[in-house]
Amino acid sequence: MASFTTPDGVTLAYDDIAPAGEAERTVLLLHGFASNRSEGWRRTGWYGAFERRRMRVIGLDQRGHGESAKLYDPADYTREKLAGDALALMDHLGVRRCDLFGYSMGTRTALQAAILAPDRFSNLILGGVGGRLLEPSTDRGSIMADAMLAEDPATITHPFLRSFRQFADEQGEDRRALAAFVQAQNPPLDEAAMAALPMPVLVVAGQRDEGAGDPEDLARVFPLGKGVSLPGCDHFSAIPHGLTKATVFDFLDGLLDDPFEGRF
């Protein structure tokens, strides 16, 4: 396991996989809540897909997840600290500029990193989200924390919360750390700063992803935004799906005028 220590003393695990020969570009991957770099990116085929395109792949276990340090104070999980971790990893590896891909929870980290250092990212990919990312925050964090800490998963009545709890258990994640993670206090996303981002931005989510909303509603915030809804996909099935990979690679290649033209 490769690891490094952030400026605030948190040890984080990561993968750094380079293709044979010289890499044509680099991508940094930020997984979703209750996931990790192996489950979110390796098992779902993203590592291999990027490697086949001769891309250097960097996958980070965000703090509180996977093989990274488990912390139990919500103050350790602010969006700025998570974004700082991503930038610190780039510095640690000597990566000046790369593409940035976040999924679900990872999109918030990716957005904050892009806002803090827009010159460090060539393209920004936001997966598993849409217009609902812009809605005012509710008490979803405390509800998710309750789901993580419930003694008996059968007592969790909401299907979406129950699915995340089951996923966390399947991954062997530290549920107390996850509960602290979702209770972190963050200000609303800065839409003015998002609207000033200079890089192309892809927003992609499954049409059946009720928690995401319409990707185009979020994409319109960005000067160079593009929103794509994936037919037949929900929040969990979208990330390993071939349509998601095709859409992301068309975006990176500058070919995303109509991502599904001629495919159906």
C-alpha cells in the first residue's frame, strides 16, 4: 500500500498506476461515500480502462475510507480539508496538472479542489450528481449518520439509506468514521466560483438516479459544462456501466456533441 501524510498529519492511502512507456495524460479519481479506491475504481473497471488509453491513474482513499486514516471528529472532514488532501497528493507525486474525476460524494471534493486551484485541472468530471447538488442542505447528514450507527440494519426504513449501510458493511468500512464524515459542517457550494471555472466540465448521472437530479441543470452553472443522463442506470449501476465510460472518454477526447448518436 502506498501512502503519504497530509500537512495536517493524516495518513492517506493511494494508488499510482502508470502505463507502459510514457503516459499521455493523468487522471485523479475521487470515490464516493462508503466506498474506496479499490471498490470504486478498480473493481468497476476504471483503472483498466484508463490504462488502456495510456493514462496515468491516481486513486485516493479519502480520509475515513478504505485504507486511509479513520477520524472521529466531524471537523476533520470539511470539504476544504478533503480538497486539500487531493491537492497535497498531487504535490506529493509531482503532478502539476491533471484531469479530475469525482463520483457522488467525490464530486464535492473535486469541485472544491477545482475552485481552490483551477489551474491544476485540465478537465473536471462530476459523476452521480445533477441539479439537486445545488439545493439547500437539509438534515441528510444526521439521517445518514443514524443509518451508519444503527445496531440493526433492518431498522433502517429508507431504501436509499439502507443501501448505503449495506454497501458500507460489504466493504468493511468503519461506520463510526463514516458517521463523523457526513456530520461535517460545510458552507453551501459557491455557485459564483463554480461559474468562473475555466476548464470543461462533464456532469453525468443515471436517468434513474433520483438523488442526483438532472445533470444538465448542474452543467448549466459552468461556462464549459455538459450534462449527460445515462439511460437505464441508477446511482449504483452507473459507475461500472460501459455507457459511463464511453461518455467520459468521448468528453476527454472532445467528441461529446451527442454521446448516444448512432448507439441505439
